[in-house]
Amino acid sequence: MPVEATIKVAPEVKGRLDKLKKYPRETYNDVIDRLTRDALKEAAEELTDEDIRDIEEAVADIKAGRVYTTRELMRELGID
């Protein structure tokens, strides 16, 4: 059973919610519901074991100084 509540939002937040409506008469409840479902779904996505290994390898490279500046990389790739 839906619970009716009133919430206060800043004018700029209301403006962003208006821009996120899929159609003009979409309710704020529908917009907030969609956004929160999408955010929770994204937050639930886990890193794979391969992702974690890649991150650990990258951190080790950084700590060991195996990095290039943008300028060095561009020179190496011939993009001057």
C-alpha cells in the first residue's frame, strides 16, 4: 500500500528531476523510483576476479614507478 508523503527539495533538484522525466506528465515518484532502482542495480554489480587482478596489477605498477606521463606516451606512440 503506497504511503503518501511530502518532501522538500531545492529548486535546482526539482529542475533536475524535471529534466529527467521521460515524458511531461511522468510523476516525480516514477522518476525517483526509476533513478533509485537504476542506482541500486549499478551498485550491486560486482567486480570480477579478473577486474580485481587488473586493479592490483595497476596499483603495483604505479607503486613501482612503471608509469608514463601523457607527454611520454604521446611521444612513444608518435602522436606529437
